[in-house]
Amino acid sequence: MFTGLVTDIGTLVERSDAPGLRLKIRTAYDTATLPPGASLACDGVWLIVVETGPDWFAVEASEETQARTTVGGWQTGRRINLERPLRVGDELGGHIVAGHVDGTARVVEMTPVGGSIRMLFEAPEELARFIAAKGSVALNGVSLTVNEVSGRRFGITMIPHTRSVTNWDDVQVGDAVNIEIDTMARYVARLQEWQD
């Protein structure tokens, strides 16, 4: 379980596609505290550490993960938002994020407003109904508040601090980003299905 508050920006330094996708990511984390089997959110995707070195860790991604997220398209040099899982007693500063990415949304517009940036996204139709104004959404692993919703499109405002501690300055109009809908919205929708 995560909160959507990024604690490091890693860099993809090596990619291997055979026999499966394996990614080697440079990090500022103390890799001695990342044993094989440790969980990390990488651009919001919950991945398992399979190997570590002095300043890097390696993860593997299944076909399902590649099909549902942006992971399959990552190339060396890419900066990646990283978050370690919550420990009992940690402050919950964002919102509850499982690391189970639901799909990808597309960046439609980016407009500077003061020092912030207003961003408009288009979500897949099957996910759009879970996104509500003033609700939470995780995009590339970052907990964000939804400003407005219109059909499949929704907007957020990103403050300068968030951009400075994440990889969001690398994102451009037209890019796909990982989206995880709010867990509470998922369960409310499921309960409504049972009542219908």
C-alpha cells in the first residue's frame, strides 16, 4: 500500500526484453534496505525487486502489467517516480494507493496558470465513471485532486513543488500516463452493481 507521495526519482539504466521484461533502475534509496521481494511503486505500478546493486535495483514486469500500463514502453534514460510502501505508523499524506494501475489516461492539454499547470486528461471509458470532482486519482504514482470532470475528460492543477519532486516536467501533451482510480470509488461502484 502506498500514498501517492513520491520519495525518489529513479532513472532506467538498462532494459532487457528476453525472456521477459526486466528493468534496472538507478535510485538514491539505500538498496541494502531493498531485499529481493521488496515492493516499490514505479510510476504508480507496484513492482517487486528481484535484484539490487550499490545504487540500483531490478524489477520484472509481466505481460499483463505491460498491457495495462506504460511500463512496456519505457526506454533507458526515463525518469521514474518511486515510492516505498507504507509502514504501520507512517503518515498518510496523500490517499490510499494500491499500486494496481487500472489503465492509462492521455494528456490532452497543459496550460500554465501562475506558477502551476492546469492539465486536462482523457480516461478510458470504463474508468471515467470512477473519477469525481474533488476526489482523488493517482497519475504516474502521484496522488492528485480532481478539479473537474466532463465525460471522459478530467482536470487537475499541479503546483510547482509537485513538479519539482516528480518526473512530471518530462510529461507532454499526447503522452499516456498510468492511472489508478480511488479505491473507495471502486467499491462504491461494486456495491451499486449488487443493489441493481
